[in-house]
Amino acid sequence: MAERSRRTVRDLRKGNRARVLQRLHFDGPLSRQELGPVTGLSSGSVSNVVTELASEGLLEEAGIVDSDGGRPRTLLRIAPGGGLFVGIDIGETRVRVELFDLSLTELARTDRLLAQHGYDVERIVGHVRSGVADVLRDAGADPRTLLGIGIGVPGIIERDAPAAAGGPGVVVHGQTIGWSAVPFERLLREVVDVPPEVPFFIDNGAKTLGQAEMWFGGGRGADTAAVALIGSGVGASVNRGDILDEDVTNAALEWGHTTVQLRGRRCRCGSIGCLEAYAGAEAMRERWQEAGGPLSAEADDETALAALLAAARPPRGGAAPDPVAVSILDETAECLGAALADLVNLFLPERILLGGWAGLLIGPHLLPEIRRYVQAYALEHAVARTTIELGHLGPDAVTVGAATLPLSDFLARGGTRPEQPPLPGTAPAAARAAPSQGRTAGD
């Protein structure tokens, strides 16, 4: 009974800290008086939590505001220097690594370019290892201040026993990039030079993009938003619930491998007629080359897509539009519209956002046509309540979203720092402790 009581008090304390930190992160700076109503805590509880968090270097004053007829109020905010996060985007063309402070302000970044079809696992792991070391060095940061490393990857994520405890950790199934049951977390833990207690959070890149847009971008305030990631490949996520709601769900979808053409083009996943075989930048490059587009065989996806758009939409007064390029882009818009209509009919999203480097590149040109095709293929009532826009956060959104994975965990834990995991084959410290040993950590 005594142990249960201690756990209950500890959980309550952690929950109170989490409420204050979450509100200050998303809505701050706020005064102590404002924190009470928005967290549901008493003024005494707010004062205790604020004092505790400030003593740990997680909160700081952010100025003073006048109050109506009373004493001026001190505003509080999360202290940017209270900790660091790394966000990593394992993209189609590069591995991008960024270092952020507790306010998600970028402190350093580095890119590792990938050769065409360069998804060798050992090479990617090496890029992550050197990228993390570089951003820590460039920012003059102590690795012991890291609160977590978030990584967005292509493919399906499978979670197993934690890598830090001897298991494989997160396993990645990336059929389109040639990854079959890759124990990615374990491989990273073996080479990335950070303290063993620093947690790794690995998830699908479309899901991290969706979380970034829900937290800071075009999805904020929506009950349900579908976020499409269009790069060399195609993915999507569906995000439901308020960002401060414990029941919030973010689901990654293999949307790029839904069928848009019966007996259609062969997709790099091996199937036929997939959306990715028409709307991915790699597929658009291949389609234009097959149609005789003026591209060198060595042209990468970004160069090819820019050239395709320039040929289809030349500047006014310039050359006439290339009819082949126009046809390819129209077919792309229709395939995207039909596939987005499926998202509308299945999930009834309030908003749809197009992101990813290729989505942001083609979106300004194709968005009117995409909307028209969505309306043609979706149920009238469902599509009438859905807006379709470009993502708000630009090409760095996956990296920012990856950083929100450890940040979200840190906030939910009430700002407690990660503990060193037990060695393989040993029991957690709490299990080894005898009941008579008295107070537990955190009491």
C-alpha cells in the first residue's frame, strides 16, 4: 500500500509538471495567474511546480505585464537552454541532421547528400553518426545535455525490445528502399557517440511531418488533418485530436502504394498502378525521360522536376508550353486528386496539407487542378468540409517533426530527464530495491 501511495503521488507530481510545461510550450509565455485556469491546477500547485521547474533550469522569466488594478505579473516561459534535441530526416536525396534547443530553435545543421538509390544501411548509419557529432561540435554543445534524438525514416516501423536493453529496438521495413527488417535503432546505438541514457525515437517520416504541421503549421487547431509527404516517394499521415489531448493519435499511412491505375505503371515497391509510380518525383522524372524529355541520364529527381515544371509552365512571353510536360503534370494532378479523395472519404479530415520537397515544388502550380480532381472523385458532403492547402513549414518540416518526438516525450514526463537504461540481463533498479529502502527517486 505504501509503494502504491508513493507511485500515485509521484505520478500526480509528474502530471502537474507536464501540464505546466505543455501549456508554456504551446501557449507561453504565461503568468502564474494564467497557468491556473489553463492547467486546472490550484494557485498553490502552480507555484510549487513553477518553483521546482525554475530551480531545475527549465523555466525562466520572460518579462512583466501590467494587470488591471493589481500588481504587475511576471511572465514565464520554457528556458531554451534547459536541454537539447536532435532531429534527423532520412530523406530521399539527403540525410539532414539538426540540433535544437528546448524552444525548438535551430542551433546547427548538416546535410549528407545521397547518391541516386543510395540507401545502403551502413552508409546511412554512418551519416547519422557523423551528422550528430558535427552538429554537437558546431554548436559547442555538451552531449550530456541531449534529451533525445528523433529520426524520420521511410517505411513501416516495428517496435520491439528496447535496443538499450539488448533488443533490436525499432525495426524498419522499407520495401521501396531495399530495407528488410533493419534493426535501425540497435545499429545507431552501436555507433552514435551520445550517453547511453539518451533515447532514440524513430518513426515514419510522413508521421513526423504530420506532427510538425499539427504542432506549429497548417494543421494546428484542426480536429483531423491528413498530411501528404511528396518527395521522390509518397507517404501520408492522419492526425487526430488536440495536441494537448492525451487521446491524440497520429498514424502513418503507406498512401503512396494505394492503387490509382489498374494495370498501370510498375512501382518501385514491385506492385503496379501505385500512386507513387505517378506522383513521386522519381516517377515523374522517369515518365518525362521515357517521353523524350530533354534530360540527361544523370539528372537527379530535384533537377528533373524543376525542369519539367519550367517546360510545362514557361514564363510569360517565353517559349510555348511543352505539351508532353503539360500532359505529365495533368496526369500527376489527377492521380493525386483521386488518392486525396480516398483520404477524404475514409478519414473525413478537416484539412489536407501537401508537404515534402516535391509537394511544395509542384503545389503552387498544380493545387487548383488537384482540388478540382478531389472534388470530382470524393463524396460531396465529405469534401465540402475539407480544405486543401500547402504545408506551412517548408522543406525542413520532417526534421522539425522528428525533433518533436523526443520533445513530446520530455514534456509528457514533466521535464524529467532520461535515466540510464539497465544493462542487458539486469533488472531495473526499482525491481532490485528492497521495500525497506524507503524513499524512491523523485519523491
